[in-house]
Amino acid sequence: MSDSTSWAAPGGGEPQPTTGPSGTSGAGASPTPGATPYGPADGGAPFGGAPTPAGTTGWTPPPKPGLIPLRPLDFGTVLGACFQVLRRNPRPTFGAALLLNALVVFLSTGISTVIVFSGLDRAARASSADADTILVGTIGLTIVAGLLAVAISVVAQALLQGIISIEVARATLGEKRTLRELIALGRGRWWALIGWTALLGLAVGLGVGLLIALSIGFFLPGDPLLALAGVAVVLLGVLALIVVSAFVATKLAFVPASLMIERLPLMEAARRSWRLVRGAFWRVLGILLLVSVMVNIAASIVTTPFQLGLTFAAPLVNPAGEVETDLTLFIVLNIAVIAITAVVGAIGSVLTTAASSLLYIDRRMRTEGLDLELQRFVEQRAAGGAAADPYQRATGPSAP
């Protein structure tokens, strides 16, 4: 068969040549005598240009209505989106984080410092009989203040995780919510998240306490060999605690997002996180660990000069050693350290929580096709139609 002859349907007459005398495409030739010639397919290029093949539109990138493109995310996209969370809607993200971190730092540092200095001052001016009682009371108040700071820290951490998780989910759809709206969207799930955060803290505390109790049992008898064995046990125990904590924390990293975005019950959220991490453990661990290391390094770089100033500024500024000057300088530098710590801690909290929420969305895109649900939601919203929350579709115990 000749290359210049095209196939014709039975009964359709003689086949027509596919190229004309000039060698151009037969799109403009009449397929049968007397028929109207076709125009350029798909609005093809004008004469002399490259024609556009019929029915092809080229590759279209996935839509990006908001924070991230609606496709599975690579590492660079996750890292960039973490910082974009801070810039895109700073009031309910950085603002809330700064407020909560400042509250925690003030309670854990400021109140304890006031209690200690006040107690020492009273003990110095009291009689020897009353000094011991004052010191015991000061220690008790310091412990109570520390426990109160821990409790408030748990609540603040839970609130921040919930706010950032919901913000990431809504920002992915191009929405920009206020802090009040984000809190309202999480209504009914806050106590579950607070309980989960407290449970994690309790588990870590029990592990550390068990390790301390075990080490005391080796060191108390005073036997050198037993003490040497205790050192080995403590080192192995610390290593085991780190490994187990990293494993469990990674497998359960998506619990806050599952609680707040999908609004699952607590135990189902834990199972959900465990399933979503399956098959991507090292990727999730690596990204979360890298973000955490970056945050800690940046925090150290920023806060170290102030901490050094707190240590060495007094002898330089006040070589005479006047008590009032030392106390004033100590208070000023402590306030500066507290403020810087609160700001850096706020940024770090937003980045780490945003990374976890973004990885949660990425895993659902890869395992459940959530990107298609999100695209469908955006299209229906643009068309003026009402669409159900795409994050709560096809979820439940049967989800992978």
C-alpha cells in the first residue's frame, strides 16, 4: 500500500491523498468532491506556522488555589509551604503562636523567678528559725508554679497544633480565615486534642522517670562494678528511649490533623495516623526531623548572644558589683531573653506543626486521591455550587 494513500470507509468512494502538491497537511483539502474544506483544527496556527494537532491541549499544571498545588508534594514544596503559612495569614498563625508561647515562657520563667527571689529575700531578712520555713515554702511554691506552667504549656501546645492544622487545610483550598473562625471550626475537638497532648507528655515523663529510677537502683549501693553497670544501662536506656520515642512520634504524627481536620474520635485518629504513615515512615521522619533541626539551630543562633550577655554583662557593666545595678541588669536581660525566646519559639511551633499537617495532606493525596477531591471542591465552589468538606470524604476505619 502506498504511503500517500489513506484508509476510506467501505462505500465511501476512492481514498483521498493525505498531502497536497505543496506537501502541506490535508486538513484544508476537501475529503470528497464538492465538500467544504475544513478550517484549522483547534484554532491551529496560521499559514506557515506549526499546526496544533486536533484534540490536544498540552500539559496543564495542577491547580494551586492557595497554599500548595493540588498534587502530591515533594520536599521542596513542603518546606516552602511551611514558611508560606507564616507569611500568608500571620495573625492567626504567628500571632496566636506568639501569644501562647509568651504566656508559657512568662509563667515558666517569670513567675518562678519572682517566687525564688522573693523567697530568698524574705529568708535573708528573717530569723534563723523562720528562714528554713520560708525556704521550704519557696520550694513548694516553685514546684506548684512549675506544674502550673506545664499544664498551661500542654493546653497552649494543643491549641496551637489545632489552629495551624485547620489553617493549613483551609489555606490549601485558598481560604483565609480569622483566628476566631479557626477556633470555631475546631469546636468539639479541642478537649480531645488537649487530652492527646497531655497523654503524650505523660508517656514521655513516665519513660524518663522509669529510667531515672532504674539508674538510682544501680548507683545507691555504692558498688563500683554495679555503678559501672548502671552507666551502661542508663546509656542503653537513653538510646532505647530515643528510638522508641522517634518511632511512636512519627507513626502518630498525624493525630492532631486527623482530630481537627477529619474530626475523628481520638482512638480512630491514632489508628488513622498509624495507617497513613505506613509505607512512608522514613520520609515522614526525615522531613519532620529536618524541620525540627533547622528550627533548633536557628533558635540557638538567635538566643545564644542574649544568653551570653546574661552571663557576662554584669561584670562588664557593673565592675563595682553594686547589688541594685546587678539586679536591674539581670531583670532587663531576662526580659530580653524571654521576649526573644517567645518569638523564636512561636516561629518554630508554626513551622513544625505546619510540616506535620502538610505531610498529612500529602499522604492522603498519595494513598486516597485527596488531590482529586480538593480539585473537585474548588471547581464546584468556583461554579457557585455547594460542596461538602473534601477532607471528610471517604474517611473512616476502612481508609488505608
